[in-house]
Amino acid sequence: MTEAIRTWQGVMEEVRRRIHARDWPPGALIPNEADLAAEFGVARATVNRALRTLAEAGLLDRRRKAGTRVALQPVAKATLDIPVLRLEVEARGKEYGYRRLARTEALPPDDIATAMQTGDTPLLHIRALHLAGDAPYALEDRWINPGVIAAARDEPFTRISANEWLLAHAPYTHGEIGFSATNARAPEAAELGCATGSALFVLDRLTWDHARTITRVAIFYAPGHRMRTGL
Amino acid sequence: MTEAIRTWQGVMEEVRRRIHARDWPPGALIPNEADLAAEFGVARATVNRALRTLAEAGLLDRRRKAGTRVALQPVAKATLDIPVLRLEVEARGKEYGYRRLARTEALPPDDIATAMQTGDTPLLHIRALHLAGDAPYALEDRWINPGVIAAARDEPFTRISANEWLLAHAPYTHGEIGFSATNARAPEAAELGCATGSALFVLDRLTWDHARTITRVAIFYAPGHRMRTGL
DNA sequence: ACTCATATTATGTGCAGACATAATAACGGG
DNA sequence: CCCGTTATTATGTCTGCACATAATATGAGT
């Protein structure tokens, strides 16, 4: 017998080891919390914490009464941290720069109006460039609902980006985020300083305050951008 | 006084409400666990669970002795579920199809060899197409280290994709995942049935078994693919 | 003033016991 | 044999208490 397991991390590691070693193969039902607690000589709450964490990571499936089993198809869960663009640039050791390109109040295109459920009210439209050193880093194309965030009407967004201003002034209750790839059209190519047709990584986000949409933004990253995380 | 808070979810909601209502503005130090527990009439462990969950979500910053404060720049954490391609297709209500395009044992290009740290040993190379209905859904380009997964040498991968086979036969301890965009070169365009130069969304993954690399894969999604999640 | 040891404090985690809840299994009546 | 009710079981969570740990604040000694 090796040294005893004392912490929930210890229990988690041991369970992970057994899964990995195929002691408990994919799909297998593992002992219940009380039994494991007895085996490891810890409280049930400790085992619970360990198994719950593994379940959140997608390695286990748990159901009341049915018990805990090893996930058949462990869906990899990638947690991406999406910081403010300024911090993202600074984390790469580059100097951050910002340039507002346009600020208008206009009727958004149909797809935006539909997504934001704003009907045919005009919205605030901001287009801005984020720089890393001298090179364009990302292009921000944003629509803001001034009906919800009235203060945005008084903000020029020349020195502070909408990206950061909204974080400080418009908390959201929930949102949706999407990732895709698109070919650069002429305006994006000109603004990002790349060839027309270049493949751009796009992040789009729609945020809500309860039932009302606050803002919808698309971030076009300069060619070659890669977003990464551990598993 | 409204109804009492009983559960950790209840505490979490109330804390979230106070942050959102600016009772506790960004950067503010909030009361300690013991005080909150007394205020809400619950045990400290309950408050701890609530605050810990909010901290994991990026809404709070916690440090021992220093206390808990509202995050200044709430880094949005997007958790992406990356299921097996077959399930991804089936979840869209389409019929899944699979076609192996190539299977060779060869020396990988330099960047792959470097990433996998396999020196100049030959690796198993699989290229396969995943279909949704009749349309190409994604192209899989995979390198497998047979030094770690010897059984892969005996598997033709004609009926079952490497994507699924590895999940069942090669558990990993950790990995890295990346997202980017790239222009389709001639082979990808031909295999995916799209124009050369189309912007493709690419997911790449490198998995390890302790210190040894198992496999590195790139998934090229057909044009227009969008990966989405809530916030 | 400055330095280093010591006290204090907030979070992190463990334990034992209890009850809640969801889902399955067992059972009994028709 | 089918169907609805009831018992059983494993997880989910709460409580109250204890001690561990990390980080800051304090203060003694030079």
C-alpha cells in the first residue's frame, strides 16, 4: 500500500489513473461514492468533489440513482479565455495601439437587425482597428443598442475602444459567442493590410441584458491568428 | 425581506445580481465568506461553493487573506464542447458518412515532427473525409505515433475513423487545441469540393500520454462552418 | 528607518451526519 | 401481461465544526 489519499485532488488523480489504466474501461459503472470513500479512507464529500470535477471535465457521466460511469465518448471541453484585445496584445509582449475608423448611427443590415431583435430602429455602429506594435492585430465591427446603453451616445470611442468601454459600463446577463472563418472582402483587406480573399479568423459575440440585446460584435483577426488552449 | 436564500445557486444568483446592479462595482472588495454566510443565513461552505463557482466563471477574483473582489476585466470564458465528428453531424439531423482517403507510413513534415517531438521516425498518416448527408463536412488530416499506440498499425481505418478509434484505444493525459483560419489549397479544395482559396475553419489538436505524443490532427471544416457556445 | 520573525485573517479543504431529489426497481391490482 | 404506485438507491446539497495554507499586517530588535 502506497501512501494514503487525503485530498479531493488525490482522489481525482487516482480515479483518473484507473480510467486511464483501463481498470475502469469506457462505459463501465464505477463504485458509488460511499464505497469509494470507504476504500480511500476519506469522507463522501471529498469523493463527491473529485467525481464532480471529473464529470465537469467530461470524463465521467453521472446520474442520480443510475450511478457514475466512465464517459464513452469523452467530449473534449476546451475552455477559451477571451480577454480584452488590449490585454491579449500586451500578453504577447507587443505595444497595444487603437484607432477608431468610423462611428455612425445607422440602420443595421437585416441579419444584424434580426439577431439583435431591434426591428428598424437605428443602432450605433463602430468600426475600429486594434494594433500590435505597428501591425494591425484585429478589426472590430460593432453594433450597439443605444436604447439599452444610452450613455454610449455620448461616447466618441476615439481613445477607448468599445471593447473595453462596454465592459465597464454595460454588464451583461448572458451572451452567445461564435467562431468561424471568412475570406477578407475589400474593406477588411484594406483596413487589416492584407490581400483580398485572405482567410480571416472571426469571433462574433452577441450579449444580452435579460431580454434585451446590448451589442453584437465581430472581431476579424489579422491572417495567421491562432487561438489556443489546453485540454 | 423577500424569501430566504437556501441553496448555493441562490447565493450565487444574489451575488451576481449585486455585481450586475453595481452594488459591488468592478474592483470592489466584497464581504468575506463568514459575513455573507451570516447575512444570508446559510453555512459558510454554501457561500464558498457559490463564490468559487463565480470565480471559475471569471466574475470574481479570490486570493487568500486578500479577500474576494469583483473582476475588473471579466475575461469571458467560452467553454466549447468538441464532440466526435459523427455526433456533431448527427446532432444537426444529417446522416453521417465517412471515407478514408489515404493511409501511409511516412516521415512527417518538419513542423509536425517538431511539435510531436518524434525526431525522424516515420509516423502513421491518415487523411479522411467526414460527410453530412452527401456534402463534405470536414477533412481530417492526422499523424499517429505508432511507437505509443502500436495497435494503430493493424487498423486500416476504412470503416471507423481515427477520430473515434483513438478515443476508444488511446486515452490521453493532456493535450493542446487550437483554432485558426486558412485558405484552402488545391488538395483540400478538391477533397472538400470547394473553391481553391476558400476560407476554412481549422481545429488542430495535439494529445499526449504523459511525456509522449500520441497524435496530432487538423480538422478542416467545409466553408461556412461556425462553432458556437453560450457565455 | 530597515529587516526579519510572528500574529492575524480570509480562503481552501476535510469530516460526519442529515435530508432532498431523481431515477430506477419492485410490487400489486386489474 | 400491462400499468400505476411505492420502495429503494445513488447522487446532490446543507450544516457546523475543525484545521491547513497563503498572504498580509504587525512589531521587536538593530
